[in-house]
Amino acid sequence: MIRPADTAALQDAAAWLRRGELVAFPTETVYGLGANAWDAHAVAKIFAAKGRPATNPLIVHVASVDRLGYAISDKLPAEMQDLVQSLAPFWPGPLTIVVPRHRRIPDIVTAGLDTVGVRIPAHPVALALLNLCEFPVAAPSANPSNYVSPTCAAHVERELGAKVAMILDGGPCQAGIESTILSLVEHPPRVLRAGALSAEELADRLKLPVATLLRPASQASGVKHSAQSAPGQLPEHYSPHTPLVFAHEVDMQTLPSRVGRIVFRATSPLFVQAAEIVRLSDDGDLRQIARGLFAALRELDQRRLDLLIVDTCEEEGLGLAIMDRLRRARQRTRPGRADLPQKD
Ligand code: TXA
Ligand code: MG
């Protein structure tokens, strides 16, 4: 099921995709669950395997800027074409753009929107696979809907192994957190999801203030498109099953006995003789923290602990994406949030 990504495995993987089957593959962000994006039947298998609501659109992956036309409309307005061109230095890389879709992309991929999210991943295995595919590959993160994204092949196998034709193993993901999603159909462009490419780097390139890129949907000026981007804002929880709190919220009076602790620094307080401790970096290095975060959440989630206590970081640069994921993971745990979907 899991195969090292050698030439034969890559060819088999492309053949499975061509036949309308699912293949999980590594990217620099997280592992993706891929299907031929031009094949609505194949894409339906992604939604079934993940238990994903049909209202949540998928990101489409291509091998190169030359192939963006597999997914993007061939009638982009000139200024949008210029924007796409100006972002080319970030590719291959963890940037997804939302642009008008090509008519060949079926409704199921975009949840019926006229826009599509597209990216060129920077992992050599993903690029080799996409190069063998004469079609674009739709791929959400390869986890059951709302669970923590996978950053190695074993994570995919654990939950989705029985539902895919093959898992290509390309080792642990370098970034460890999903791509940054930038909508180009809003004026000015807007970050819909913080991710592995920092908003600061994007703002530099687009010559816009960070706050403009990060403004909430309600303040987006592209009124015509704000309804369209709403499905991209669906709450995804990335949640472990174990309740999670932030270190600064810990109430020593009510701490349960079996606690897991994820620390970002060597100097972080432990609070208790924690049953399990994962240290993601010595000095708060955000790249290292992002790289190890999902694996740490998954690992501790298997230990039957009563509570996970996790450090926090400044919401700047990569810290914005890290805190976004942690907040979503914590949400279900918060008192008064009975409105949120419960697992188990
Ligand atoms: O790093 C990543 O982006 C990974 C790897 C596998 O490439 N993929 C990923 O996909 O994170 P997924 O399905 O877990 O997240 C896709 C999100 C959707 O939930 C939605 O928020 C947004 O992308 N999205 C996709 N198409 C969109 C569109 N047309 N308009 C607005 N948002 C869109
Ligand atoms: Mg996901």
C-alpha cells in the first residue's frame, strides 16, 4: 500500500489516477489525497473517502506554470493575468491562488463555484507525479474531514489506507502546515487561509499592507465575489480527539491526571509531570514548530490522555498559520461551543 516513490511506483500512481482511482502523495506542506480533477467520478471518491461535505471545494495541483491552463479559465482579465505572473516566483511552493475556473473543471471540484484554487507543490515526488499526469490533480489534505492533516505516509495509511489505490512515500513533509490561500478575485487580493507562505512575503511582492491582505471577508471590497469565497471559509477544525488548551489558560486546580504537553521552547514551563512531552524546538523556531506540530498532535492523540496543553506563539509570519490551526484544534474543547460538530 505504502510505496517508496521510485520510478515504477510513480508510473503506477499516474496510471491509477488516469483510471479514476485515488492516490495519496507527499507535498512540501502536507500529504494530499489525489484524483484526476477532470474526472467527476474520481473526485467524488475523494469526498466519500474523507467524509467531506460537498460544499467544501478542493485545491487543484499542476506541475508547472505552463499547465495552469489545465484548471484556470483561458479568459482571465489582463490585470489578473499580471497578478498571476507576479506571483510566479512563489512557485513551486506553498501558495494556492483562487481564480476563475476553466470550464473543464467539473462542479464537484469547486463546490459549484466559478472559481478554482490552484497550486504547484514544491515536493519533488509531487512534481514527478504531476509531470506524468496529462490532467490536473485535485487533492485535499489526506485526512478524514476535520481531523489533523497528515505529514507522513503512515498518517495517511492509518485512516485512509483502505480507501486509496496507493500511498506514495516521500518522507516527512518539510513545511508541515498547509498552503496559504490567496483569492485573486477580490480587490485587492485577500488571504483566505494563513499557511506556510507568510502574509508578509506576499504583501512584499504585491506591494500591499499585510492588514489589507488579511482583512476579514466582511471587509472585502470585491462585493461581487465575497459570496463566492464563503465556502472557502467553512470552519475546518483540524482537531485531535483529546481536548486541547493553551498553556497560558491552564487552571492548575482542575488539571486531570493524564496530561500531554507540546512545548515550543526548552524553557517552557511543564506545569505537571506531564505523562507525555513533545518539544518542537529549543528556541521557538517557527519553521521547526510548524514542521512537527501535526505529527505531535496525532502522536499524543493516540495516548489516551485527558488533556493536551500546547504553547502559543506570536501571530506573525508563520506564527499566524500555527495559531490559526491551534485555535481550530482548541475550538471544540471550549466551553459554550456546543454548537460545533462533535466527534465520537
Ligand atoms: O497545502 C495544501 O494546500 C494541501 C496540499 C495537499 O496541497 N491541500 C489542502 O487542501 O490543504 P484542503 O482541501 O485541506 O483545503 C482546501 C481549502 C478548502 O477548504 C477551501 O477553504 C479552499 O481550499 N478553497 C479551495 N477552492 C476554493 C475556492 N474556489 N474558493 C475559496 N476557497 C477555496
Ligand atoms: Mg484539509
